[in-house]
Amino acid sequence: MSEEAPVFALENIVKGFPGVMALKGVSFACKAGEVHALVGENGAGKSTLIKVLSGIYQADEGSIILEGVARRFGTPLAALEAGICVIHQEFSLLPDRSVAENIFLGREPTRYGFLDRRRMSAQTEEALKIFGTARKFTGESRVGDLDISEKQMVEIAKALSRDAKVIVMDEPTAALNDTECAVLFTLIDRLRAQGRAIVYITHRMPEIQRLADRVTVLKDGAVTAAFDHVPEPETIVHAMVGRDIDTFYPEAGSRRGPLRLSIKGGGNGRLKAIDLDLYGGEIVGLAGVQGAGRTALAMALFGADPFTEGTVTIDGSPASLRQPRDAIQAGIGLLPGDRKSEGLALSQSVMDNGMLAPRALSGPAAAPESTRYGDTSSMADRFTALDLRAARYSQVIGSLSGGNQQKAIVARWMALSPSVLLFVEPTRGIDVNTKAAIYAQMRTLADAGAAVLLVSSDLPEILGVSDRILVMQDGRITAEFPRGAGEVEVMAAATHGAHEKAAA
Amino acid sequence: MSSPSIPRGPLDGFISALARVNPVVWLLILLLIAIVIISPNFLQPFGYMNFIRRAAPIAILAAGQVFVLTSGGFDLSQGALVTLTVIASSILLGGNEEMVWAVIAAMLAGGVLVGVINGLVVSYLKVPSIIATLGMMISLGGIALTWSGGSPRGYLPESFRFFGRYIIKDVPLVTILPIAVIVMIVVCAAFWWAMHRTNLGKMVHALGDNPTSARLSGVPVVRVRVAAFVLSSVSAVIAGIMLGGFAGVSTDVGLGLELQSITAAVLGGTRLLGGFGTVGGAVAGALALQALFTLLNFLGLPKPLRDVAQGLILIFAVALAAHRRRRSGIN
Amino acid sequence: MMRLRLITFVPAILLGVAVAIYGAIALGTGQPQFLTFDSLLNLFGRSIALGITAVGQTFVILVASIDLSVANLISVAAVLASFIMNGDPAMMLPATLAVLAIGAAVGLANGLVITMLQVNPLIATLGMALILQGLLSASFTNFAGAVPEEFQVFAYGTVGGIPVSILFLLGLTVFAWAFLRFTRAGSNFYAVGGNEDAARLAGIATRRVRILAHVLCSVCAATAGLYLASRLRSGAPWIGRDGVYDLESIAVVVIGGTILAGGRGGVWGTLVGVMVFSLIDSIFNIAGVDAFAKQILRGVIIVAAVAIYVARSNRMAA
């Protein structure tokens, strides 16, 4: 193998899903002993690319070349055995088993048919050596007792014990603190020195500066820039952003209405010192990188993961939000980020899903067709107004597209005419036309007097829709921008390590 | 499904209506035809009324069980509660006719209490419902045995046995009408109303389908779950009052009834672990199960083979449902 | 090895509490004869069938399944054993082999229905329970046949003063422990129960693991049936159900620290659970608690035990 040949190369990978072209001919390669940063916004195609590399998806076109040989990985296991290890944000570990047992899961060394525990722990110690003094656990420690950074070490050790040639790390610092990040970076330096190829997925510019040898930027399923060096952060950000912000975003709000919700000193395990005022008629966008606390703030406000300190006032009266039902009764509605697991009752009808909250707040013995928040025919009108497409509204909602499902949840909350509406990732996995309809709906709700809070990882969306933009970092609100703020400055505020307070 | 090239006639509408009929109805019809072929007397009012009367307790139990199953749980304490109802009633009454209504009220109150405990243990202690209600089953069995001293004596006064036993004669059209059949129709209609014509029924469905989204939509999850267990326990008390009427006092009167009610509900299309269930289907399932038992009886097979048949159709019905869900792609 | 977590000690604490209460009541009621070695052996000797069944139940619960057909399988095994032997010592081996084979077949059927037809394990094994009980009751209505005296050694023999049955249960537990700890197949049980996706990703044939667990469980239940036939000198179609072995085996497994969600626990904990149960039983006996009141308390204790574990494991997850 020549010095220059990459360990692996993805060539012209094309991958489509019904209605979406996720990858439009992406090429990406990584040499031994280098860290190749893969950057791009949410939905740019990074995770699809990694799933193709690791055998979870099969590419429609293009080839995977590993050490000069074209390969096809039918299963994740095949890719794993070929030496490609992906360390996902969600670890695939057994919490009740020891570190050694996790590392050797499914391929434990045996002697005379019995587990060779001595060899297992010797090999585990060998694999754990790379962590040096940063490691506070042993091969016998129970994985469930380890913290997140230690679990990540176990995942890395698993990769090393398989002698992985390629290690893919998917936003490995999302849940780590500064000290833990420093440990991880040292470790990545060691892995590079060992000659492994490392694909490093991140949003954060300082990490790229610190670690990467090369940078590839993905946008809308295509490579928009590939650097054989590490350019200035501004250059990378410019290549990431600039997606078409076209006509489908709504007009700015005409005027700010009365104060509808106010949080003073709100905090819980994941949030600190939250001061937030939301006004009727206004859409406020909440930006930040993964783990910054955006979703946690929405869930605290909705009583699902309540504030443990601070006060909340809604329409001038203090509110105690201990559970979602309290929040709903106080006039808050939430469109959750994970539609299928948090928003919908998938095997119930479209109508039942729309009527769920109105019925839950009406008497249990009352007829389900007409509640105190409107009847089924007014709900049907709302569906029609939202252009919800279903053969019948009595159809099971699980068979509809994501966009139509989302419209049913929008209609559910509209029925309650809430004071405050929280949209968490409302357009994830939704086509462009439906997005436009949902944005228009948000504006309509705001114009009708509601305060709208938008939590999204899609920065262009935040910029296009919001009247005011707040940036979160480490559980705090750290910056505020008016409508019309540039993508680069907001991205910078969200990704820079230092807590900069931008001028509002 | 008719393709566009085929013109739609009135027959198509009829056929698609037939396709929507719960499959358990076809099973029931098939079994009834088989019974009639073997024993034409079944067509006499005495034959079919007696059949419905025998099916009534399982139908009522199944109508209650559907609420718990649809909410995502199991209620295994039904059978023991049936036994306890019969034994406690006979002891409390001690042959005293005047106390009948007071004792029935007390039994229903006891049923509510059992349901509340089941619901609260599952909701707050987070004990899986199968364990919580099994524990309840053992405890209720223990109460029944302790109270009766192990060998229940005594009898139930005639006015108590009225519900299970009395038959109105000389009724036009059907000649005879057992009170048990009337009770079954009234109770099942009430349960049907609660499941399919109230917000509660809709919330039970939403809770069993996805507890997280139900909670995030404002469904009072604990209250709905408790209500489901209460309805199931109340159905067991009613079934107990009826069985006391025609079977008399014994410690095994309720034995295995919880499994029969689950089997009936599953036959009627109720989805295990929640999200879908119909009272009508469960009642039809109970009738089908009773028809199967009757058929086996007419065929002269030993009574224990009922259990074999019940076990096989239970597994078959669940496997079929799992298969259909996999094929339709909805998990 | 050093797992200094409170939850690992719950079985030990429960055992300690049960022993303390037992001792206190024996002394407090002036019945110190209950504290002799022989009476303790006798105490545990009454739980052999439960112990054997529970070791098997541990396997299926470890893979996040459950078996509610064990009680009826015990009846089938006991009746068939005494029916086939019919007092003839020469038939001991064929009868034993036949019963174990039937156990394996029942476990295989359970496992196949659960993994291939994807029937909920509760329903699959409840259905199997009904089928077994129906077939048995249709064929036998009372004690059938008899086991030869030689076979009664299983229940009544002693080696050096220790009952054979207790030695057997200990041996079985050691064997099961060694299987779980020192073989790859045993290790796979924990993987499948703990995180099925991770197990599949690591190349483990998860269905085969589940099926094996069910076969082992049913073979254990069949063995418990053999033991009961030996103890009762004959088998009757109600002995399994009367012992409530399905529910009690699940209860002692859970009390012993194996979680119903699968992936954590082991057979030594189960053995501790069995001891706790037999101690509770004896405490009631010594204290003169009514036999039926015992049953009420038993239901409450089972639910409470599960609740304790759920509460503890929730705290860890948080």
C-alpha cells in the first residue's frame, strides 16, 4: 500500500429516499493517520453518508473502496468486520455488563469451549492502555456506572480491539464538558499517530481548528467545499450556509403584542439562569448546537421536565408547570421534536390525533365528537385549511407522510387557541412545500395573538422565520439577535467556545 | 379494493362492507352453523338463550378486560375477584334476602377499590401490570380462602341468584328471556358507550397507543389508567354476581376466567400492549369462545380439551395479528 | 467483580432481614428447635421444586422473556414419569429421558412461537399452559402410576446427612452459573436481554439465544416435575398448579435481583430468592399465621419486591 493511497474512499455515492435525494454523488476519502472533519448543517447528508459507509444503508450508485478493493457492506456487521467502526452519539453498550464484556461482545475469546476471562481482561487492559492516566475505570467496571465520556472511551476501546482501520466519530463532544473534551482530543492525536483513519463529524469550529487535517463540507447532499488544509472558520461557515432562503419564509411580524410569558431565573439540571420574555404576535427562534439546552428549555416550559427554580408568569398570572397538563391548561402548547414517539398516537385516526388535546381537557364522560374546544367538523375544517391530505380523516395517521402528520398536531393545538406555542424541530423530515405551510401557520398563530417559540437545528429556518433570535450554549441564553441577522454571526455565536454576548 | 377499470355497482359496496366486518363474527357464525348441524335443537329458544346465558359472564369480563388491554396492560385479577365476589356475597348475606341490594352495592364498591389499587400500583410503583394484577390475584384468592375458612358453605338467597338464574317466560318472539341475557346486554352496552362514545374511551386508546404523546397532549394518564382497571374490576364483580346465580358457591368458580376474557378480547381484535380494542369485538369473541366450548361438548370431547382449544386459538389469534401488523408495515 | 452498588445487595439484605425475623420469631415464641441445622435443611428441602423451576425461569427472564407454562409442565412431567415407571425400576431411565425430551420439546415450541411467530411471550406461554393442562387433564384425572422406591432417592435420599435433593439443586445452580459466566452462549443471554440491537450488531443470533433459554427453562421445569413425582411417590395433574410454580418462580427470580426487562441478574440471586421465600413461609408457620392469610401476604410481598427493584433501577437510570 503506497503512502498516498487512502484507507477508504467513497466515490460518487448517490442515495435517494422516496421524495428526497439525500446524497447526490458524494466523494469522500480518508488516509491513514489523518483526521478528516466532515461538516455540514442538519439535513446536509452527513449521517446518510456515514450510514452508507457503515452498511446500514446501501448506496444506489457509487462505490466504497477499502484499502484499494471495492466492497459492498450488506450489514453493519460486515462493515465492522472489515474494520469500519462508527461511534454514534447513542452508544450501543450493555449497561449491566463489564467493560471487558462489552468490548468483546459476541466474539469473546474462548479456550476449550469456555470463556477465557484471563485473556479477555489482558486484551482489555491492552486496548484501554491508550487512555493513559485519564482512565479511572478498569476492565471489570460495570458500564452503567460510567459517565458519558467514559462510555465513549469504552466504545473507542471496542473499535481498537477490533483493530479498526477507520473510526467515525459522530459529534463526539456533544455531551462532554471542557476537561473531557481535552482528554478526547489528546486521545484522537494518539489514534492518528497510530495510523488510523478518523472521520470526525462536528459543527464546532474550534474543534476543527484543533484536530482536523482536512475538511469536507456537505450541503444539500453534495460536497460544496473540500480542503486539504484547515481553512479559517469563516471560510468553512460560508461553505456550510447559504442554502436558498427563498420565498417560502413568511413576512416579519407586523407588531409585537402584549407580554404573554415571562421566565425569571429558570433552571433545572440542564438549564441555568433562564430569563425569557415572549410576546404575542412574535416568533422567537432558539438557536444553538446540539446539547446546548434548546429542547430542554422547551420541555421545562411545557412541564415535561419541569424547572426546579425560578418563576414563570403567563398572561400576568404566576403559573406552576409541574406536568404537561398544567402547562396546557395554562395556555401552552408543544409540537414535540420526535413526532412519532412524542407527538402521535400512530394507530389512531387523523381525527383522533387532532382531537386528542381538546378531548383530554374536556370531561371524560362527554361525547368525543364535540368538546368545549370545538367539534369534529371544526377540526375537519382546520385540517382542510392546513391542506392536510388524507383519503379520509378517519384514516390511521401512521400511514400519512410526516408533513401531513405534523399538520394534524398543529391543528390539535390551534383548537385550544393557546397563549404560547412551542415548536420543536417542526420541519424535520418534511418536504419543502409542507415546510412553507407550517411556517405560514406559525405566522397565522402569532398574528392571532399567540407567542411562538421555535426550537430548531436548521439555522436558515430560524433566520427566515423568527422575529427575534436567541442563542443558547451550555444551558444558558448567551446571545440575542434581531430579525435579519446574518447566518455567519449567529452560527459563530452558537459554535464558538467562548461565551460572547452579541449586541442585540 | 376495486380498481378504477371495474365499474362500481351496488354489490361492490356490499362486498367492501362485508370485508370490514370483524373476522371474529365469521368465526362465530361458522361455529354456530357447526353447532346447529350437530344439534338442531340449538335453534329452539331454549338452546340459543341458554347458550347466550352461559356466555354472559365471559362477555362481561371481556368487555371490561378490553379497557385494560387497550390501555396497554393486562388484568389477571379478574378471575380471583369473581371468586371473591361469590364467596363474600354468600357470607355477608348469610341467607338474608333483605340485604341483597346492600351487598351488591358493597361488592361493586369493593370492585372499584380493587381497580383503584391495581391502577395506582401500576402508575406510581411502576410495577408491570402483569405482576401487579397477579399479586392482586393471589391476595384476593387468599382473602376468599381466609374468609370462607377454605371450604365455603352457605348458599346465596334466591333474590341474589335472580340475575344469573331467573328466566322470564312467555316472551313474544323468543319465548324465554333469561335475566342474565338482559344484564349482559345492558352492561356490555354501557361498556361499549364508555369505550366508543366518550372521551374516556378515546383517551384509553391514546394512552395504550403511545403513553408519551398522550401525556404531552394533556391526557390525565394516571386517572385514565385507574379508570380502565376500575371498569375491568367492576365487570368482574358483575360477572361474579351472575355466576353466583347459576353456578353456586365454590372457591374455583372464577378459576381461569381472566384468561378466557383475554382470549375473547384478543379474538375480537384487541391489540395486546395497547392502542386498539373494541367492546363489540370482545363480546363477539366471548360468544365465539363459548360456541367453541359448546361444540367440543357436543362432539363428546372431554371437557379439559377446551383448554387445549383455547390455548391454540389464543396463540393463533395473536400470531395472526402480529403477522398482519408486520405485513401492513405499522409496528 | 467489585460492583459496590446497593442494588446488588438487595437480595442479601432481604435474606438477612428474613433470617433475622425467622430467628427472632423462633426464639420469641419459645421454639428454638426451629433453629437447628436439621430443621433448616428441612425448611429449604420444601423449596427444591421451586428452586429447580426458578433456575430455569432465570434463563428466560435474562433474555427478557417469561414462561408461564412451567407449572403445567411440572404436572405433565410428574404424571408422565410415574405413569411410565409404574413402579418398575427398569423404566426409570427411559421415563426420565422421555420426560426431559418432552420438556425440551415444550421449550422449543415456546421459543419458536415467540421468536418466529412473534407472539408476546406472556400469551405464548399462557397458551402453552392451557394446552398442556388440557391434554393432561383429558388423559389423567388422579394420581397415575407410581415411582419405584429407587427413584425416591431423588427426594428422600441423603449423602453424608445432606439430602440428595439439596445437593442436586446446588449442583444445578453451580452448573447454571458456570454456563452463564464461562460460556459464550451464556454471555449472549445477557447481551440479548440487555440490548437486543447491540447484540444483533455484534453478530449474535438473537433468536437462537431466546429459543435456547426457553429450552433450558422447560427442561428445568420437567426436572422439577421428576423431583415432585419422586417426593409424592406418584404424579397427579394438579400438583404444578397447586404449587403456583409459574408465579412463584418469577417472584423469586425477581427478588433475587434479575430484572424483568432482561440483561441483569443471575442464578445465585435466584437461589437467595428461594431461601427468602421459604423463610417467609416458615416465619408464617412458626408465628401461626393462617395458611390462607399467608397467601394474601405473599401477593403483597411479590408486588412490593418488584416495586423495590423498579424504584432502585429507575434511580440508576436517572
